[in-house]
Amino acid sequence: MRVAILGCTGSIGSQALDVCRQHTDKVQVVALTAHSNTHQLVANAREFGATRVVVTDEAHCNDPVLSELPDGCALFFGSDALADLPHLEDIDIVLVAVVGAVGLEASYATLKAGKRLALANKEPLVAAGDLLMPLAAPGQLIPVDSEHSAIYQCSMVGEPREVHLIWLTCSGGPFFGCSHDELARVGKQDALAHPNWNMGAKISIDSATLMNKGLERIEAMHLFDADLDQIQIVIQRESKIHSMVEYADGSVMAHMGTSDMRIPIQFAFSYPERWSTPAPRIDYRELGKLTFDAPDVEAFPSLRLADFAGRVGGTMPCVLNAANEVAVEAFLQEACSFNDIPRVVETCMEAHDRMEVSSLEQLHEVDAWARSRAAQVLASLA
Ligand code: NDP
Ligand code: MG
């Protein structure tokens, strides 16, 4: 199996490389991309013998370390080169593990090229599920997001028409139990400290606002062709149940296991097989208890905003996502407060006239509009 890993320097990308390291007999790393971390990119290319690498941030095209790429490894720059990779003949699987809507073209190109899309990058599916899903043949798009990998696997035992509900589990994030007023005072470091998962900065903030769960509900709606009402969020503080599918007869299939992203990443490579893993295992005799709660929509308005965007559909989820990306970045730069994040998103959504999704070009325009609008809203808050 020949894989390309887009975003190999990130949290998902480096865990994917660990999966490849464990299974050198089955997986060959052909192509790698990074945005800014050229040192790590070169180290990865040397270790895995990649034959093609892409640096998407052109500000890094003269980094001296790039001269240390292995012999015969072709080097390309810019985001267009990212979307060209899936068309290479010697690639079977493309893992899209970049962060944000920037992964849209590459995801689209992977499906168009008939390659398997192992999709960690949830933002493109939220913004452009209407364009991506019709391109995906059965078994071609395997989700890597742990909840969606779990739902995918729990769905393998029944027919879509037999599904009554999807229970999308949520750890609750670092601020579980906090009121909206308490959240007004939280800082960047508190928000980055997720209790159960070690992830990139953007998804860590999304997990703290619970926007991550709102985005994941829209992601599930597209992946499993379900109504939003069929996808219920349940807080599962221990992150041991990764989601559940409840069937018409009341039977519930739950996907359980350790909180280790290497497992869903590997499943997206190995499907329909299962391979061994070095991830730690759980002794269920020692697990003690599993707890379940309802999410607090008052304290975490991002859930309500994502619900609205998902129901309205069309271009609204693209606006939700783009405005959120800008607001999260501002929060990471300490340019706005935690509760400003949903405020910015809501203001942008209110100003948007929803359209049916018609093309990638249209979504680019909507995305750019939402980003500039979000920047204006942030400037007015300052
Ligand atoms: P990270 O921030 O850790 O990594 C992001 C990767 O994308 C890096 O390789 C980075 O390159 C690259 N990148 C950053 N900006 C750009 C850009 N503008 N164009 C191209 N590449 C870029 O993120 P995560 O690994 O945490 O998340 C990746 C995706 O997977 C996200 O969409 C996230 O929602 C999703 N996901 C992540 C999970 C996790 O556990 N981390 C779980 C489920 C889903 P560089 O480092 O070189 O700058
Ligand atoms: Mg997830």
C-alpha cells in the first residue's frame, strides 16, 4: 500500500508515520507534505525514503535544510502542489491531515482520482460535504476522526435504513461543568490542556469550545447520510467509548478502546483488514466506571451555532467553519476572549445569505468573505 501523508509534521501526521513505522511490510510512504516545519519534513523524508515532498508555505522555500532531502526526492512548493499529489500514479491512499479548510482541494482531488481518502481533516467535509460525498464510492472515504471511525465500524453490522440513532461521544473538553460566565475568564493555556487527547492547537481550542463536536455532527451527517436529529451528542468523560450506533431493534453497537489516534489512522489504511497495534490496551476489569452526560448548550453556544448551520445547510457550514478558524487563531494570538469565538462566528453567520453549494470556486468566495468578515468583527471587539 503506497501512501501520501499530507500534514506529516502535525499531531495526526506524526502518529500516521508511527503506524507506517510499525507496518513497513504493508505500508510504503511515497509522498509527504509540511507547511512550515521543513526540518521535520526532511527528517521524515529521509527515514521513510519518500520520493516526493511538498512545502506549502512558500516562505520556507529557501530553508537550507531542504538540501538534505534524500537523493531522488522531488521537491515542490505551494498549495497547488498539495492538490496535485493525489493524481500521482504510485499513490494508493492519501491521508489528509492538514488543518483547516485548506485540505479541501486535495480531498476533492483524491476522490476524483479514485484513490482512497483517509480523512482526518474534518473542515473540508463540514464546508463542502455536498461536493465531496457524491464523489466517494463505497469504501473509498474512510474517516480518521475517532468518532467517525467508530461509527463507520459500528455501521458495518447493519444497513443504513436500520440505524435509529448515532450517539456521537464527546469528552466534554477541559471546561466540562463550567458556566458561560466562568468561561469568559479562561486563557489560552487552560484551553489547550485537553484531558484525554494530545492534539494540534486548532482542534484543541475547538474541543474546549465544543465547536469540534458541532463540526463533527455535520461531518457525521455527510459521512453517514443521516439527519442531524439522528445524531445526538453524549458526554463520555473517559473517552473510552468513541461513539455508538443504535439500531431500530434497540441494540447499540459501541466502539471502545484506548484514546490513541493511531488506531483509527491505521484502520483507514488497513480497511477492510485489521492489523496489530502497539497502542496500549485497556484492562476492562480495572476501568471502573463509564459516565454519560448531556452537553450544556447554554455554556457552549458553538453547539447551537453548528446545529443551525447544519440544519440550514448550503453555504452556511462553510461560513461557520471559516469564521471559526479566524476566531480560534485570534484567541491563540490572545487577540480575543474565549467567549468571543462563538460571538464572531454567530455575527458572520447572521450576515450571510445562504446559497445552495454549487462549486469549489463558489465555496472559496464564501470562505474568503467569511474570513474577512470575521476579521472585521474581531477588529470591532478590540
Ligand atoms: P496540527 O496543527 O498538529 O498539524 C497540522 C498539519 O498541517 C501540520 O503538518 C502543518 O504543517 C500543516 N499545515 C498547517 N497549516 C497549513 C496550511 N495552510 N496548508 C497546508 N498544510 C498546513 O493538526 P492536527 O494533526 O491536530 O489536526 C489535523 C487535522 O486532523 C485537523 O483538521 C483536525 O481537526 C483533524 N483531527 C485531529 C485529531 C488529533 O488528534 N490531532 C483528531 C481528529 C481529527 P507544519 O507543522 O509544517 O506547519
Ligand atoms: Mg473527533
